[in-house]
Amino acid sequence: MTEDFPAKLPAPPYYAVIFTSVRTPDDDAGYDAMAAAMIEQAAQQPGFLGLKSARDAAGRGVTVSYWADDQSIKAWKADAEHLVAQKLGRERWYADFALRVAKVERAYRF
């Protein structure tokens, strides 16, 4: 889990990209290095608001990244370094994954 939980976000509307995955047992060191690099790269993208991630011992994980708008999400998806990570993920690191994009219209916090 990343720092600052729960995420401190602006008032809605904003977007959440929900990435669920199942890791393969392959190349943990390479995966961890790429994941760290992608977090740093995403944080530099216009419209990036934050990210939370968790993975269990069985390799099932969820990462939720938050974005100001849909255009920022599309730009991140097309980022050259991110495209390399996506390709390696499909080929090496994920047995299964799904991605969902949601517009957050209301948010509550206690």
C-alpha cells in the first residue's frame, strides 16, 4: 500500500482508473523496478492526482490511479515508457488483468 492512505483528492469530478491484476511468479525484481518507475513517471504527467495500490500473497492486486480528466488518462496510456511497461505486463508479468475507468461524481470521507 502506498503512503497517504486514503488518498487526498480534490473535490469531484475527477476520474479513477481501476487496474486489477493477477501476477505471474516471473521476474519479481524486474516487475518491482518497472512498477516503481511507472509510479514516478505517472506522477509527472499532467492531470495525475494520486495512486493507491495493494497486492495479496496470491498475486492478486488492485491499483487505483486518480486523474483530473479523461484526456490525461489517454495521454498516460499513450506515454512511450508506459507502452513498454504495458507490453511487458502482457508478455511476462500478468496472468490476467482488467482495467476500468470511472468518473467520480461524488466522494465522501469520515
